[in-house]
Amino acid sequence: MKTKQFMASLNHKLKILTVVCLLMFSISGMAAKRNIYQIKIYTLENAQQEQGIDKYLKEAFIPAMHRAGISKVGVYKPVEEDENAGKLMCVFIPFKSIDEFEKLESKLSEDRQYKFVPRQ
């Protein structure tokens, strides 16, 4: 039974990733220069984890991205009618270049506000 649940969850994640990738490629095809995108997928086991990740993204991660010069960060969750609602959360981060992507971790490690925010 666990294998079946795992495969259903994996299938759902792949569908989300496929849609995001298609969106990403269509957006990058419209622009003259290409962007780099990072997709983070969080798998949540309960409402407490969901609330913790929501708080972390809202109060720490997204403000840190803004301070690092990344103004548009997307956070996506399944709609409540979806059987996986509350189980997955996707974060979509656009970068202007590979250099910006590679420097992000050092910017975050130097960001005192981000560094000392308690995470759950």
C-alpha cells in the first residue's frame, strides 16, 4: 500500500513539475535572453508542517530573496479540491543568469536577517 501511495505522490509531483517546466520554457522562448529557474518542491506530512513552511517562506525566505535582488518568487499549493492539497508546496525562483543563481547561497549566508530566523 505504501508503494502505491508513494507512486501516486510521485506521479502528482511529476505532473506539477511538467507543467512548471512547460511554463518555464514558454516564458524563456518569448524573451531574447534566457533566464535560469529553480524549482523547490516541499512534501508536507501534516498541517503543522504546512504552517511552518508558510511562515518560513513568508517571513524569512521571500524577504531574503527580495534583499538578494530577486523580486519575483512564486509559491504554489494545490487547491483544496485536489487530493494532494496540503501535501505539496512548490517554490518557483527566476534568476537573470547562472551567475545570480550560483551567488545566491553566499548572499543568503551573509544576510543576517535571514540567517537568524528560527525555522520549524
